Amino acid sequence: MLSDTEIAQITHELQQVPVKKAACIEALKIVQQERRWVSDESIEDIASLLDMSTAEVDSVATFYNLIFRRPVGRHVILLCDSISCYVMGYTKIQNKLMELLHIKYGQSTDDGRFTLLPNACLGTCDHAPALMIDNDLYRDLKEEELEKILKKYE
């Protein structure tokens, strides 16, 4: 069930668009902001609020790689695996992260602190390799910097 806060924020978004369906992405983002992910029940509630089918809302949610359809850690690490990052040493960064966190792609640390996900592009090819934690972008990465970066999110 959507919270009163979520409903109020989605209702506000509905006033900004010509048809209810146009608020779908914003509604998904609002729910995710509150809960860190979007459950099946939330998909149903959003669909009802926007006069859409559950399948329609789910198709939008699963299309966008920054809408999380299962629980994630408190901090999501998006590691760019584009060709630019690959050429500039992405695999060293990937291996070091997996070693430090003791997880693979799609997994969360045992303490729920981090989830590690691949990302096709962070839009900073001229400063590869790169990763993003929450909204913080790290560019020109070196393996030896990763431990210090991760400590910022304790």
C-alpha cells in the first residue's frame, strides 16, 4: 500500500502532465525514493492510481535500469562496463570491488550496505573507468582508491 506521502507526491506529479500515464516514471521514482525499490504491490498501487494495467507499469519499471524491482542495499554501486571503461581498466576495478565487498553483480553485502550492479554507460567516457554510488560519480578510478571511497558510505 502506498503511503500518504507517496500518494501526495504522485498526485502532485499528475497535475504536471496531460494524461495520467505520463506520470508513470515519476511515480516509480517516488516509490523507490521512499522504499529503495519497487515491489509488485507498489506496481499494482501505482497502476490503480494512474488508471493503467499492472503489466503496463511493470513494463515501464523493468525497462529502466535505475528502477529496482527487488530490494537493494542502502547504497547502490553502478559500475560502468562500457567499452571505454573496459579499455581503461574496468575489469581491475570490478575484481577489486567484488573482492572488497565479497559479492558479485546483482548481490548485496551481508550487512545490507551495498548492492553492486553493472551499468552500460555513466556518460563520462573521457574519464574512464567510472562508477556511481547513489548520486556520487567517481571517475578516472584506480584500484587503490576503492577502499577509501567505500568507507565514505559507512
